[in-house]
Amino acid sequence: MNDAINRKLLRRSSLASRWMINTMSVVVIVLILVNFGVYYFAKQYYYGTAESYMISEANATQTILKRLYDDAAISYSSEVREMIEEFAKKDQMELMSINQNGQVSLSSSGFTPDGDYSMPDYDLALKSEDKIGVYVGKGRGENIIAVTAIIDNPNSNYSAMRFVSSLKMIDSRISGIMLICVITSAFIILLIMLMGTYFIRSICVSLVQMGNIAKKLAKGDFSERIPVTANDEIGQLSTAFNEMADELENSEQIKNDFISSVSHELRTPLTAIKGWSETLSEGYDEETFSKGMKVITGETARLEQMVEELLDFSRIQNGKLTLQMDTIDIIAELEDALLIYIDKAKKEDKTLSYNEPRFMCAVYGDKSRLRQVFINIIDNAVKYTEPNGRIEVVVTKNEDLVVISVADTGCGIAQEDLPKVKQKFYKANRTKRGSGIGLAVADEIVSMHGGYLEVESELGKGTTVTVMFPLADKKGEPSDE
């Protein structure tokens, strides 16, 4: 399927839209929170570092000025002025002196602000126990950090020293970090969108294809399959879907073949019955009557057997087939089935051999259903064996099982057909009469008795059908079936 169709399917897929919206919403919210977190912690770190540095400078200045004030040999005012004018860290911050009136008297920059100059840090320092006030905020049109240290010198014109530093470089660094975070976030979003698109194409498009093909399967179109491109869960689901489609196609073919086969099987006896009925109704002699009744009776039996097989199969499918279980001699039931076909085999120039075993085999089962199994297997052996062929029935047993095998020298079954012969409605050889469900019914009945039915065959050399049943004293308590 080309990319245009994939995109169309992608747009139509509500699952894909919900996945993309939900995923991207979560990713965007998380990235926004992460960016806010990075901004908060970066600001706290850099602003905190600057604040700590300036507080340490203020504390050091307090200590120096106190020492200068206590030294009577020097001019305190001259030393303060010299400290401010020759301040060594002018490139990092500005040092101001504040007089007793709360106004800036000197500044390391050479410029003193006007009288209405706001100094929140000075006000905070006056109220603080440690005589240090800190202000971070707007000042002179930019973000600043200001630290004021009160000087406890009552006879001095200097009441406090103020340090002011611009946060422009720090803000620029934080902006750089946030730019990297935003670019990284955009890259993550783009990467997730690309990965999500690939993910949706690999999953949702396959699901849409399955839905479309499922609709075609429902209408009887079995021509399309899901392309399997990976061995992941979707690939396994696609494989299972294709296998299901193959089974449906096979079942549809078997059903059609069954309908065709059953129609033919029904038409033949019905035609014979109708033809002889019309012949006998127009008048007949004794020989014609005898021949006609024989044909009608035989064809009616064929119809009855076919209908009975269909009914049994329906009961098995619906779980309504009941068994009248009892301890029986399975060899006796086998011999009853053989009696039906010995004369038939002779008339068709086929040899049906059976060596009666000298032991009894008691099994727990339904005698009529087991006889039905043997009739079906022997009937198939006789039916598919050509004249002058041979059918051999052998019974053996061990400590746990009785094993009955029916081997013929008939046409055999191709290896590709062998795994399917026990499937319902399947006929490996369509030239022979039969509905194709007799062996399937027999296999179900054998399984219900706790046994096994196996088929071995080679095309052109014959077939061997083997059934195994647990002996009655090995099977244990009977079921309620």
C-alpha cells in the first residue's frame, strides 16, 4: 500500500488520533514542567550564588570599617571615601555609602542618585537583626541584586554600605540555558512525533487493513492478505489473521465442495428411486419388480446412511451426541461390522481377511456408536480398493490398549491431503461416493471414548486406519456422557 493510502488510513484512524493527542499532550505537559523546573532551579542557583557572594562582601566590609573606626590614628572618613573611590570590584558591582539621613552620599561609579531613590534593601537592613538587607528585583531598568550592611558607628557620617550588582549577565546565562532546554524540548517533541508516526503506521495502519480485509472476508472475498513485515505482536497478529483467512477460505471451499458432493450423492439415489418408481407404476413382471425393489431399497439405505451421518455430525458440533456407555466386547462389534462387508467384498472381487483373535477385549463404550465407527472405516477400505485388491483387519492388544487396524491396497492418499482427511466435509478422492464427514464423525466418536484414530497412507499403495481404545479395567470410572 503506498504512502498516500497510508496517510489517508492514518487520518481516518480514531485510535491513531487518540494515541497521538494523548501522547503528545502528556509529553508537552511534562516538557513544560521540566522547563519551568530548570528555570526555577537555575535562577535559584545563580541568584543564590550572587546573593551569597555579595553578603560575604558586605560582612567583610562591616568588619573592615569597624576596625578602621576603632583605630584612632587614622581618618575614618578619608578611609571610607578612599575605599569607595578605589573599589577594586567595580566591574562586578557598585559600592555606595549611605549617610545618617538614609541617602547615598558616595558611589564607586561617581554618580549619586537623587533623593527619591528607592532602596528596599536599606529598609530591610534597618529592621534585620543581623543588620543585613537584601533586595532582588527591578532597578535602573534591569534586574539587580542589592545588599546593604548597617555600620554601627554612631559618630560617623556613614550609617550603611550598599553593594549593587546587575543581574544582566546572570539573566543572559539563564536565558541561554532555557534556549537550550526549549530547543531540546522541540527536538524531543519532533522525535516523538516521528516515532509515533512510525508506530502508528506499523500498528494502526495494519489494524485498518485488517478491518477492511475482514469486511471483504465477510462478503466472501478471500483474495487479500495482510502483509507481514515484522515478527512483533502486530506481525504475529497479522500472521494469525492470515491463517484465519486461509482457514475460512479452505472452509468455504470445503463447504462448496460438500454442497456439490452431497447434491450429487442425493441426486443419484433419488434419480434411481424416482426412475424405478415410475417404471413399476406403469406395470411390471416379477423379475422387474424384484430388481426395482432391490435398487429402491439399496438407494434408500444409502440416503438413510448419509442423513444419519449428517445428523450425527450436527449433534457432535452442538455437543448433543450422547453415548449409552457400558462394558462391551469390542471384538464382537467389529465382527458384526465385518459381516456386513464380507459378501460385498466377494461380489466386487476383493479379499477381506480377518483372523479372529483368541482373546476378549472389554472396553467401556457405546456398542452402536463403536459399530458405526467400524462400519465407516471398513466401508471406506472396500470402497477405495480396486477389484482383486485386499483389505486386512488385525486386532492386537497390550496391557492398556486394544488396537484395531484396517489396511487396504486401494488408491491411497496424497501426503498433502493426509492431514486433512479427518476434517469435516473433506474428500481426498472426489470420484468416489460419500459425503466426506464419515471419517470426521468416526474420529469424534473414538475421541469421546478416550481413544485415538490414526491414518497412514501412501498414494497408489493403500491406506491403513488404526483405532486404539483403552481397556475397560484401565479406563477407570465411566463418565456421565
